[in-house]
Amino acid sequence: MIRRKNPFPGVTRSVDRHGRVRWRFRKAGFSTYLPGEYGSAEFRAAYEAAQAERPSYSTAPPNSMAWLIEAYLASPDFAELAESSKRPRRRVYDWLRKVAGHLPYKRCTVQGVEKLMDKKDRPNAANTVAKRLSVLFVFACRKGWMKHNPAKYAKRRKVSRDGFDPFTAADIDRFRQRWPSGSKARLAFELALNTGAARQDLARLGWQNVQGGRIRYRRGKTGIEADLPILPELAAELRHAPTGQLLFLTHGQGKGYTTESLGNLFRRWCTAAGVPIARAHGVRKAGATRLAHHGASEAEIMAYLAHKDTRMASIYFRKAQRGQLADSAFSRLGGAEPEQNLSNLGERLDKPTAQATDGNGKNG
């Protein structure tokens, strides 16, 4: 049998993790994915552009910031990211394309990066602009299009290292009192607290993840597998979960939630419970904080969070250690053991956990 000659040299077929067929062009270090059906007009136009090492379907002026953005978005660097990582990055790049797409990227300076950062009101948003620009410039340097990365030297804005606040013990009590055992809100809460699953992972959890008294899932953002025991507080809620459907959290005819819709629903549950931290991420952080205060190591907290390294776990670990070291230090003043109470506190200054609370979080 005569083998047909490839009409598009350099193009190979691949199937991504979602089962979608994609066509990739490679040429002397340059690589990009081609849009459209194989052999279509859109595909051919992108192929011709790729042969000249230009980003596929780019209509931006060459050497402009918009051109570089499109080149990066069409590259394997971006294609290999998880979908949950792509969405927020696209939003930043769309914004950059609007405010600076016409500028020549090769002439960008440290001061130019800082001026773009100044267009954002919040420190975190400003730092994100610098971070996304840095990715673009590193990509350009690797391609040989630039010699240095000006975003590397831009001054970052000062922000709280802790990020979103975790649920406190009082917040957890309020939520549990408002949403009783057997409710969907309670199931979602206990899943988040006991597994450390982020929203996108919560939306996918189901009976397929339960094996031998443990719950296992692969985190969408990092690809790291979490393998956790099912604690009694979660086991109690799983007994109420329907066994005739695959997912734990569903609506309508057993349909799963999107990441965004589940986040919005969780905020409504928190508001109804009078919890000021109306984010599912606050529950995930509460779980890590709880482990740290019970003596978990950085590696153990990392396993709970399904992180690739201990960088974030070390924050929880150090905060817990500060409290324990302070207790130990003050115990030396009176020769008391660290766990002993060092003073007779007034009722209003005593630990709030020693007081009962009613359903509204007020002292009973």
C-alpha cells in the first residue's frame, strides 16, 4: 500500500486529556496548535502563519504586545495548563491586550511594567499584571525574540501573605448550626473541610472517589493525588448522600455544578449562616489550620492540600508554631506547664470555645 505524503509537513495529531483531537505544528523550536478542522481554510491559514513562526490566526501588528500575547496563548506552554489556570490568565491577557496591545513589546521597560501595574487599584491585581507580563517576556526570551525580562525587576505591591482568611472555630459552629446534617450545604462543607478540595474538585467528587474507607481524588489545578481517611464528621454526611448518582453535589436531574455556580451557592449558604468568610476557600484553609494546630508537619499539610511543594503548608505550620512557642515561653514565668492556664481570666476574656453558642453565633 502506498503511503500518502503528508500535505502539511510539521503537523502531528494529538489527543488532549479531555479526549479532543488537536493538531500541532513544530518547526525548529517553534511550536503551536492549529485551529479548525484538519485541512479547512482556517487550518490552512494558521498553518501558513505558523511556517513563518507567527502565532496562529493573529491579526495583531508584528512585534506588538497583542502579537506576543497571541503567540503565547497559541503555544504549548499555555495549552498544557489546566483549564482552571487558563481562565484567569486569559482575563488578564485580554485586559493587557486592550490597554497595551498596540505597544511594541521589545521596547517595554521596568517603568512601563510599573505603569501598567498602576492601572490596577488592588495590590494583588497589580502584582498579577507583573506576573503575567513576566511569563510573556520569559516566553519571548526563550524564543530569542527578547534579551531580558523587564517585569522581573518591577517593584511588587505589598500584600498580606495570608491571602483569604480561614473559617474560625466560631464560623464553623455557625455554619453547622444553620445547616443541619443531611442538607446539601452541610455535605459540601464537610467535604471541603475534611478533604481540602477546592471548588472545581468539590464539583467532581462522588462515590467513584470512595474506596476502602478513604477518599481519593486528583486535584485539577496541580494534578497531585490526595488520599485521605474519611473522618466521622464526613462519614456522617456521606450516609445521607444518594447512592444512585455518581456525584455527591448535584442539582436538577442529577447534574453536577460548574465551579462558578458552586462557588456562588456556597456564598449564599455562608450569608444565610451569618458567616463573614463567604468563600469555600476559607473552609479549605480552615482544614489546613486545624491540622497545623494539632501538630501536623509541613509535609502532612501539603498532602492534605494536594500541593506540589510545602511553600503554602509552611505558612500554616509557622503560624501554629508561633502560638505554641508563645505558650511555652510564658509558661516559664510561673513555672507552669505550657498547657496550664497562666491567669484567672475574666469571663469576657476567656477562650470563646469554652462558651456555648446558639444558632445565630451569639453566646447562649
